[in-house]
Amino acid sequence: PARCPDCPGPERGGGGATPAVPHLGIAVDEGDVLPGALRIVRRLRPAWDPAAVKTKLFTDGITNKLVACYTDEGMGDALLVRVYGRKTELLVDRETELRNFQVLRAHGCAPDLYCAFQNGLCYQFLPGIALGPDHVRDPHIFRLVAREMARVHAIHANGSLPRPILWQKLHKYLSLVKTELSPKVSNASSGATPSRLSPRDVPSPEALEQELAWMEEALPQLGSPVVLCHNDLLCKNIIYDRTRERVRFIDYEYTGCNYQAFDIGNHFNEFAGVKEVDYGLYPSKETQLQWLHSYLQAYKELTQGHPGDSQVSQEELETLYVQVNKFSLASHFLWACWGLIQDKYSTIDFNFLRYAKLRFKQYFKMKPVVTALQLPK
């Protein structure tokens, strides 16, 4: 099996496991995606009658523009064309995304990838429904999600310990916040000029530096394993296929080696939703323990090879619970910085600034609560 794509190793040169993805020299206009999407479809599906191609625009994404092209009413033959959002190369390393896509595909965790083009990707449409906040708290569905996450996390487990991408990501986002947005953020914090940010909502760059230094000191000491993580498991990135009783994860822009507890804590934060954020929906300890039990059982089966009989101890469960809730702070911090950057560049109709403020607020609200949690002795 292919190694976690961030690991050093001979197969970084594409050691045969992942076939080359065709690259088309087509750029799709982000403001008007249909004509470009149809050009790509003509290249990939020359037998399709252009007049018979139907399209469906998806409007949930807040990083990219997404359109499905198909001829079959049931969308069984649909291709998805995803056009990168403006300036998202600041936030996402596209080369790594492509490699991660292929590694996940090789392990049956991602759809088929048909081509890359100048500013996007085209891949297979996965049948099913994108989850909402009500689905992810349904025990039947969340057990499937926990087991699927364990499948992804088990991919890289072959002895080489890559570095978690969390710290470089956080430093990168924070430096973008400081350089690209410094007038706005600094003025807001010093109160020098009336601006859209009040000091209460967005901490000063110095305060953000301090929080990051604190996390970088405290979180690695928790001993959370470094695994291949999705890193962006919001509800809509989980597709539930009722006929096959399976969930699949989509969108690998933020995928990479990271702390196991970050991926889970980030997903628990996403129980609150994106468009209408409500942290009252954050899973209770009881729900978390059920979720984590399913996860640990599957993860142990996959990494220790005892199908069906992996026992999960109370101590393992409690340890993961504490790790996850502490790492959920890093998730709030990361997406808050991300929101400030998107607020400046994105053409997508979404209130990124409000979102960033909400995530910072939740970070500072939860910090004393999770700081008090202790790993079992």
C-alpha cells in the first residue's frame, strides 16, 4: 500500500502505485463555470452528445465552485468539476491535494480522479446524500463515520512517523493574517480606527502568537498518534450511501499527516454546522464516548489485525476523549484564521468574517474548560 503522502520515502516520485492523472490545459472561469466545465466534459467523454449533457451546480462549498455534468437522469454517469476558489492556493497546496487524492483512491477511500486542469479537478460523483448536523448525531450513521475515519487513519500506519502538518499550517495562516491583513487586524485591536473588527472579536496578532505558542507547547505532550487525516470533516464532506450502507469522505484539500485527535476534534466541532453555527450542538460526553468506542474498535482491528474482537479499555477511551477535546481548540484557531484570509479574497457568498469571530469566541470559551481535563493516570 502507498505510504502517507507526506512521508519521506522513495515512492515520492510516484512509485507506480498511483497512475499519472491527465492534465488538461484548460482554465475554467470561476465567475462562470459552466462553459469551461462543459469543455472538460467534451474532452473526457467525447461520445456524449453535448446537447444531452445536464448540469447541476452545488452551492454548499465555501472554498471552491462545484458542478456536476451527466447524461443519465439518475446521475449514475456524473462527473464532478471542481474549480478552485480565488487565492485558495494561499490556503491549500494543490500538489499535495492531488497526491493525497490518489493515495486515498488506492485504498478505496476516494472516488476515481479523471483529470486535473489549470484551476481545478474532475472526478467521479459519489451517489448518496451529503450529511447535515442531524445525521452526524444519529448513532447508526456516526458509527459508520467513525469506522470510515479509522480506515483513513490506518492508511499510513507502516512504521514511518511523518511530521504533523498542523503547526506549519497554523504558522502559515497566522503569518498570512498578519501580513496580508495587518492593517485591519492591528487597527481593530489597538482601536486606532473604526473598522469592521472590534478588539473583542479578533485578538491582536501578538495575542494570536501567544495562543499558538501555548498550543504548540501543550498539545504535542498529549501523545496523540500522527496518522493520515482528512482535516476538514464538516458534515457536507461526508456522503452517506443508503443502498450500500457506507459513508465516504470527499474534498481532500486539507488532507495530510496530522494528530489523530485533531481530526476527530475538528469533526466534533463541525456538529455545530457552518452556515448557521450553533455550539449547543457540540456532542455531549456520552455521544463522544460512543463515537470514540466505534472508532477505536475499528482502528485497532485495522492496525493490529484482530478483526471482530478488539477490546477497547476504559482508559484508552478516556485518554482519546481528553486528547480530542483539547485538540478541538487548535481546530477553532485554524478555521478562525482561515476565515479572516477567506474574508479578504474569496468571491463566494459567505460571511467569512462572522465565521472567524465565532470560531475565536468558541476557542476562548472552551480553553479553560478543556485545559482542566486530565489524562487518566
